[in-house]
Amino acid sequence: MKNNRVCILGGTGFVGRHLTTRLSAMGLACRIPTRNPQLHRSIRLNGAVELIATNPFDPEQLHARFSNCDAVINLIGILNQGSDSSFQRLHVRLPDLIIDTCKRAGVERLLHMSALNASTTGEVSEYLHTKGEAQNRVLTNSSSHGGLNVTSFGPSVIFGHDDSFFNRFAALLKLMPGPFPLACPGARFAPVYVGDVARAFAESLDNRKTWKKHYELCGPRNFTLQELVQYTARQMGLKRKIIGLNDTLSRLQGHALGILPGRPFTYDNYLSLQIDSVCSRDGLAELGIAATDIDAVVPYYLGPRSERSRYLRLRSQI
């Protein structure tokens, strides 16, 4: 790389923070456009990280952030729509703008976060449909823009000490002391460790063999959603009866919880769970990465060892 600088959209998020740490350790300067830099000052602990106030939908601001960067990484995505954000805007319109801006700024490398099962065909959720539309556009349009080399990634559910999967179920299990009603209990996942996802991005960055390819990212084992929630309860030392809801009740839960503050579960989430989030190809193995099992990580932030783990993380930051 000529400038040793990478621009990371979504760099303040879950995957972004881990990826920024890894790229910084590789000697790369990371530029992170964000609407509110003041909220993410901890990321500046590493001098190679630059946080800049940016409206990602402003073409001129985006062009300025991409200038003098060797690569752009797009991690921006949402699981649920809000009043000021939509799947179409963030998953489709923004990637289109990113490609155009890469062309204007002379950026030749783009890594794009998609999703496992992203598709524009069949009866899929709006989340998966827009992710599929973006994936197709990024891989197709980049070819027409000559000189922009793209790699995309589709992970299953991603776990790590600050994830929104195991931690969310842990919080819900604490709030509900009685039986726990679970929608779509038979939905299957292959949880993938955030460190492995970050490594996949980092090792693809300067690897020509990954150009114009899509990698599915999964962990070493498949689980049903009910098994993962039961696993969460065990790690926390909680005795909870998990009651798997049938399809009709799962649909109703999606409609009911989708109107609550925070939207803990929506009908679109229900639709996404109709397709198993497991890999048809082992993208991590293709990249030479051995997948990390949940047993190697999750007990350290959910179980009795979590307090010691938090202490060690704090010590490492001093």
C-alpha cells in the first residue's frame, strides 16, 4: 500500500472496533468517518486512528475522507429500521455512493460487509433482500468502474465480548425469571467469532486472490437458536425453561415486539430466521483461518470467569 491508510465506514461499531485494532497493529493508519466523534474517544487511544465528523451521505465529505486512502471498508448495516434510517438507504444507496466516491477519489480497493443468505430472490426479509441487492451491486458495479477491486463477506451471527447476540439474550434472561418464550427456536446458526471476522478482512485487504470474491464466514459448529439461548443461560448459571414457540406464535411475537421501544424482535427478524444462517462454503478455511468455537470465548464474558476477563481487559488498556 502506498499511503498505508484505510478508511473504515462503520469503524465505531462492534466489528469495526476489532478490525481497527487489528489493522493498527499491522501498522496501518485508520480513518473513521463518524457522525459523532466525541462519543468514541476511546478508539483514539491508538495514535494511528483518526476520527472525523462526517455525514456519509454527503458526497463531498465522503470524497474528502476517501482521499489519500489505499482502501475503503464498508461495515455499515442495521438489523432493524428506525425513523431516521432504512434498509434501502443504508444497505443499497450508501454502497452505491461508496462505489462512485471510490472512483472519484482514486481508491482501488473495497471490502464490503454483506450478510449470510443475502439474496434478491425468493421470499426473504427486507434485511436480507437489501443486503443481497447491495452485494450484487458492489460486485457488479465495481467491475464496470474498472480499477476498483472488491471483496465481500457474509457472516453468520457474530459473537464476542461486546456482541449484541449473546449479551442481548443474557439481558433478557435476567429480566424474565420465569419461562422464556422463544420465537423460531429451530432456526440454525453457526456463530462466528468477531476476531476471526476481523482477521478475514485484514488478510484479504492486500491479497489479490480475494478480488471479486464473496466469502461466507461461519464458526466450527451449528446450533439451533434454542440451543444457543440454553447455552447462554447455562453460562450465566441461570435455570430457565426455554419455551419454543410455534410458527403462528413466532409471527405474532414479531408483530407485537416490533412496536415496542428498542424493537427487540420484529416481523422482519422473523422472516430472516426462516433461512438457516449456516455456511455452504467455509470461507474462513479458504482464507487460512481456523474458526474459533464459542466455548473458547463466550464463557469468559457470560460466565463466572467474566469478571476476571473484564479486569484483564481494563488492565490491558492502562
